[in-house]
Amino acid sequence: MFEWKSDYSVKIEGIDAQHKVLFGLAGELYSAMAKGQGKAALASVLDRLVSYTVAHFANEESLMARYRYPRLAEHKAEHLALTKKVVQVREDLVQGRSVLTMDVLDFLQDWLTKHIRHSDMRYAEYINARAAA
């Protein structure tokens, strides 16, 4: 379900490496759910996914700021929305208000792939053009 594909590459080595880790963590989450692992195991994987995602987003935003990317505020808002959603999913799981479902994983996969293919590609094209100049 969460498989890295070369067409996700933004041609920025460090960002691509981070995206691959995100796909790996999301894949771990899917695997844990598919194996019927308990709430504690799922929460642990979600914790790692949230922590890594926050660090990755900060790295991307720093890079965009360094190159004065004009859509930085919009991009940060997308990052914040996903972070809030995943934190809420984790909190609901831990508090017993919900369970991790395929709908949540589908949302995560859809968001991740669309965000990379659209928003991340836009800033990458901008940065790559300026770095080459």
C-alpha cells in the first residue's frame, strides 16, 4: 500500500530520502494494523510517524525559507493540517474513541502521494531552478 515510486522524486536527495522514510513508517502502520496488533503497538508506530513527519516538515519549510519560496505559508498550512489530523487519529486511538481503519490509511496514502506530487513538486521545481542558476 505504501510503496515509494520514482515518480515521487523531487530531485532533492535529502528530501527524497525523508519521503522514503515516511513511506516506510506508513507501511509499518499498515502492516501493524493488518496483523491485528493492539492499540499500544499501533500508537507506538503512529508516534514515530508523527515525530518523523514533524521533523521532515520543519526541514522542508527551512529549505523553502532559505530559497524564499513564495508559497511557503500555503505549504506550511498543508503541513499543519496533516499533522493535526494524524495527532487526532492517534489520540482517538489511545483514548478508545476510534480504531485505526483502512479509511484512515487510505487518507494517509492519498494525502502523502498527492502532497508530494503536487505541493512538493512545485517547491522542488522552484528550488532546483534556483540552485542550478
